[in-house]
Amino acid sequence: MRVVISKILFILMYFPSAINAQGGSNYSIFGIGDIHHSIGAYYDGIGGTAIAVPTELAINYKNPALWSFNKFTALQGGYKFNQHYNRNELNELWQNNGKVIGIFGLFAIDTSFGIAGSFGIAPYSSVNYLVSSPVFVNIEELELKGFTTYQGLGGINSIYLGGATKIFENLSIGANIYTLFGKTAFVNKTSFLQFDYLSSANLTNDSYRGWGFKTGLFYRILEQFGAGLYYEGNSKIDITREMLISMQGIGDTLMDCKLNFEIPDKLGVGISYQTQKYLFAADLVLQNFENLKYQKQDKSSFGENRLISIGFIRYGNTNYYADYFDKVTYKLGLSYQDLFYSIDNIKIKEFAGSFGFSFPMPGIAYIETAITLGKRGAQGDNLINELFGRLSVDVIIGETWFKPFRREFER
């Protein structure tokens, strides 16, 4: 009987039938959750394409080499709201969440040589799901009815510090180091309507500690073509786990243990074509989770996370007397992603399109907005398909703190 109940609970975990829930993607139950490849509305508007997309003010999260193109000392912060509509062949579910996402600072120390330093805090991955599912169990002709709630909240965050410079006129390099930290709470609670004394709850709190580094370069090919590359390496993530098992009428059991796992290295390449008015760019990001064992379920398997994106920017007119809407920068993007998890050997994929705007404000400041619409899932018996929308809003404020150093060759 215990095996049968375990199988029932496992099925319900993946195929929720609640009609209301507050959370994010149900797929964030796997591994380290949803990975944040792109941070910031400026790049969200072009599908997260960023590896070979330099700007004068927005702070690039993917490729540190592009900090050498920033002309101003800047502070950037943003908010993201996520709306999910999840469905399978039998049920549907609405979920949403929102939070502050990414606070960055950049010091443009010497714009002549592209010397810049940057720091920031941003989510690396996030877990956010909440599902309530009915439970029906027969024990010796006695039918028990109730519900099980599965909830996960938290994730892994990073704080980075790094710098960039131009080696040659057309070649920029950059690097940063970062610490990884965070906490995730997983709660499974089962209650039966007829017998309160059969209620039970399992609470697992995982705390994370680790570190990593990122290095990148950008090379300007001819005058209008550019190519970017970055590599990210991570240490083992140490986990301190606390578990609380509570059963009505029996009592609580508290346990703790130490675990660890490895976040795989990441590689990204990008190209761009840029004129004074337009930019076209494309990215490819690869990260292989084949050896990851953390939060791996019986019916799931892990593999390569592959992200392909393309973006288009129409830059705003910088003429002071231009019409305001001509000064606005307009952006479009598309992305395709093979996510790192499969269910019953069926790969989960994601398609998304985005558009965004950069609204200039008085002084050196912009309000960045981006809307992303997409679909995540796969075709299969009872597999969940998600439709999602994401709204990103950033405020970027810049100032000139440093003047370029005088050179001996200057006249």
C-alpha cells in the first residue's frame, strides 16, 4: 500500500489539478529551478541576446567585457512580474509572482581605455511553485479523500565584483568573481477530510554556499561587426539541509545533514551587426547538467541546457530637438531553449518572443521596459504546457564621475 500511495503522490506532483495557485513555473521543481540567463529589461527586450551587444549605459550581466563600452558611472535596478497559465489534458492552473530582480552598479573609470569596474546582486536560479491536488486513497474498502499541497520557494543568488578594459582598440576583456548563496524551502503537506489525525507535512530547508567566476571578451570585426564570448565556472555548492517531518497525533521529527552538488560550467558566444541606427545580434549559450543529481526525480533526467536567441534594436534619436517618440529605443527578440530536464525521456522546450522600449528621462537616465510572451512544455501524455508572460521594468541612472586621463600623446 505504501508503494501505491507513493506512486499516486508522485503523479500528482507533476500533474496538478488545482484551479488556483500562487507561484511560478511548475517545472522549477526540478534541479536548481529556473536559471536566469538574462537580467535587465534592456536585454530582455531582445530575447536575452547580450553577449555581443554593447551599450553606453545599461549594465551587461552576461559578458563582463562589454563594461568597457559604458560611458557613464551608472546604477541599475529592476522589477519583474511573471504570469503563468499551466495546463494538461485534464486540468488548468494560473500562477504568478513578482519581485525585485537585479541591482547593479558600474564605474566608468577611464573611457579612453575602456577601464570599468562593476558590482551587483542578482538571482542565479529560482524556485517558485505552489500546487494543491486532490488525493483519493482506498484502504480496506475505506475511501479517504483529501488534498496534497506541494510548495517550493527560494533559489540561488549571486553577488559579483569585476572589471573590464580594452587591450587593443578593437578588443575588450573582462572578468568577475562571485559568491553563490541562498535558501530554498520545500513543503509537502497532505490532509484528509475525514480524519485529521492522518494529516502529515514534510518541510525541507536547503541553504546554499559556493562561488564562481566569469570571463569574457568582445572583438570588433571591421567597423560594424562584433563577436563576443564568455565562460563561466563554478565550485561545488555546499548545502546545509534541515528536515522536519510532522504527523498529526504522532509528533515531529527534526533531522539535518550536509550535501553538495556541482553547477556545470557555462559557455556563451554571440555576434552582432551595428550601425548608428540599428543593431542585429544573435547568441548561443550551452550548459550541460548531465551529472547533476540534486532534486532529480524518478521520472526525470537531466541533460544539456541550450539557449538560442536573436535580437533587433532601433536606437533612439539623440538630437535634443527630436520628437520624444523618435528618441525612444525600440527592441524585438526571439529565443528558443532546450531546458536541462526531461520527463519520461521527453525533452522540455521553451519558445518566447519579446519587445521592449528605452524611454529617455531628464539627465542621464532611462526607464527600460520589456514584455516577453512564450510557451514551455512538450507533447506527451499529461505533460504540462505553460503559457507565460513576463513584464520587466528597470530604472538606470548615470553620471560622469571620471574624466579620461590625459595622455602624453594628446595635443
